[in-house]
Amino acid sequence: MDPDPQAGVQVGMRVVRGVDWKWGQQDGGEGGVGMVVELGRHGSPSTPDRTVVVQWDQGTRTNYRVGYQGAHDQPLESGEGALLKVVMPHRT
């Protein structure tokens, strides 16, 4: 079984676009900051398993794939190839 790519993702994580961003101005432009507001759930038609929803501070709210149907937008990874990078991890 593949590891769950959503395992380290938490609602409340603050994120910015990474170097491989390809989603135009969804985040309000370079330097835009957003927050993970929802994690995908099995059986959900709007936010399926292996996706996350990011609410960008400029107002846009969008789904990003985290392994959904084999696609990896790879949000929330801190490596150089990440599409989104954590800027402030959620603290409990």
C-alpha cells in the first residue's frame, strides 16, 4: 500500500507557492499566502480523498491534488520542487 501523501497535512497550515507553481494567479500572485482549510474525504464529490482545499488570503479558495487519481501537485512539501510550501505549520 502506498503511503498516504495527506498524512502530514493539517487544517490551519499556512502555505505559499513553490518554485514549480503552474496555477497562474490563483494565489493572488507571487508571495501570496493561504491556509489549508479542508482535507479531502473518501466519498466526497467536492473534496475527494487525497486533495486539500487552500483559502488564499486574497480570497480564492481552491482544491489541490495530493495523490488524487495518481496526480501529485505535492502541496505542503518543503523541497525545491514543491508547488506549495509551508510557511507556518499548524500548532496544536
